[in-house]
Amino acid sequence: MAVKFLDLTAQNRAIAARVAREFEAIHAATSYAGGPAVAAFEQEFAHYLGVRHVVGVSSGTDALRLALLALGIGPGDGVITVPMTFIATAAAIVQTGAVPEFVDVDPVTCNLSPRALLRYLEAGRFRSPNGPRAIVPVDLYGLPCAIDQIMEIARRFKLMVVEDACQAHGAELKTARGWVKAGSCADAGCFSFYPGKNLGAWGDGGAVATNDERAAVLVSKLRDHGRTSHYGHDLFGYNARLDTLQAAVLRAKLAHLEEWNARRREIAARYRQLLGASGLLMPAEPEGLRSCYHLFTIRSRKREDIRAALVGAGIGYNIHYPLALHLQPAAARLGYHPGEFPVSEQIAETTLSLPMYPHLSGADVETVAAAVRAAL
């Protein structure tokens, strides 16, 4: 393939020596579940994010589910989220027994629209027996959501907020406290360490970040069978621990995250230069928000022409996401219909993701842009 959509080999080479040393120490101590590597990663990631607590778990989905459970969300509760995201966001809500209640996204940022959220809450026509108890905004493609506005609305309506930051490792937003990391401002922030993420493991992994000590303690128990001692359990929990070997990989990659994110921003800027006159909609970065460019998505009614040109040139691509969640078969029982969330549906019909990873060369970026321009 001329240009891969994602290539992790250069990242792996950069961390290989450190990971080998970490693995040797883990094997020597045979500390394969929990242990110093997990605790060290939790501390280092908490420091990076600027939060008091990080609890490592087995996936981003588990991070969302356990965070919601720790904040008291359960059967009959409504949890507001967006239909333009990966299905795990809604699946985690369903797994708590709660009901996903969708609100459309902003057409510029593709994130939860605070205006639409406020309209929904003020209208009071809810789909869950208990009404909304929480909001799960998503930092789609690596751009932070309007968390300050969302938190203000949430407090007005006495709702919890769990930020789905699973695509936003290292993204930043400006607040009254200055620039802060995505995932650090809500009641809990959730991260996925799926291999293709900006901070990705060599398998699955996730984390919950929070300043709420009680929530951190509950997530720690829930991830490990409700354990208080080796054979003491004060609640029924899950087997959802962060794997020790993955923690070692994540520690090594965390040391490079700022450098790799800076390169992603350079690539995004170059794409904008090369495609600026093409008529495409490209990722927005409003003032006060800094994307980590997990993805570089373009939007066009000529998506099929662009896709065909990329395939013809041997260039990888993806579509995130081709069907909004309210139209997925899994969501049929929620009772939504086509046309209810027009912005999300339009994004699903027009978006296409171009190659984006920190070791993408300048020549590769120009090759991709040339193929897109030719298609238009």
C-alpha cells in the first residue's frame, strides 16, 4: 500500500528497548495482575492530566461503564449522549441498566451541542423512567467538547458528567484555570488505550480519571470483583483490571505523547494548506480548543469519488462513523427514527478519515492530498 491509514511500527521501534526492560522486571517479579507497573502508570497519567486519581481498567468501554456505576447511575436512569460516536459510548450506558437519550451534535465541532442539550432538558420530554441523571459528552476525533458550558448546564439540572475522552489523549482546552487536558474537568473522564489511539497499548486498556476520591475508590473496587482484601468483597464487581504488560507499554508511550501529538498537529496544518481551496469541510478547532487529531476527517458530498480515488492510489482511509447510533439495529428498541438528528446523520453520510499518525511523512501527506484533489 502506498500510504497506510495507520502504521504503528515506528512507534513500536521507539519504545522497544524500554518495554523490553519493563517486561523483564515484570517477568522477574511475576507481577502479572496489578503490581508496580499499573500503579506507576496510574500516577504518571494522573500527573499528565492534572487530576488527583487515575484508575486503570481493561478497556475504554469498561471505563465508561464503571465510571457511571461509581457515580450512582443504574436501571431506569437516563444518560444523555450523542448519536455521532462509536457504539461503545451508548453500550456502556446500556450495560449499567440506564437508557441512552440522544441529543444532536454541533455542525462545526461534531461534538455535543450545548444549545441542543439545553433545549432537550428544558422541554422535559424524556425517554427514561427516572429522567436524565447524567451526561456523557464525547471528544470526537480528538477535539475537546464544550465541557465548561456542559458542566454549567449539568449543575443547573443536577446531573453528573462523564466525559468520553477516549479519542482525546493530550487534547487541551482553555478554562478559567488556564489550559487543561481533556478528560480532567468533568466528574469523571474516560480514556481508551486501544492500539490505534494517540496513547495506545499493545492490546486493550482504559482508564478513569477523576478528582472525586469516592468515585476513584468505587471504580477501583468495581474493576477487581469488589475486592477489599484478597478474599474480602463488599460488593459484586467485575474482572476489568488494566493488564500489567499493557501498563508497561503505556508508560513508555506516555513519555512520547506530547511529541507525537505535536507532529499530528503539524500534519493537520499541512493537510489544511494542501486542501484549503478544495471546498472540503475540514476539522474545526475553535478558539480555546486544541485537538490532538486522533483522526483527520474531511466532509464532502463527493465522498464516494474521494474514496475511489484513494483506493485507486493505494491509500488507506476509514469512515468514522457511517451510521449514526440511533439508526443502528442495536438501538432499534430505543424508538428513534431517521431524521431525528439531522446533523449527526449528515456527518455520517459525508465524513471520511484520511491517514493520520505521528510518523506519517511529509511526502505521504502530499500524496494523500493530491489524490483527494484529483477526485474533486
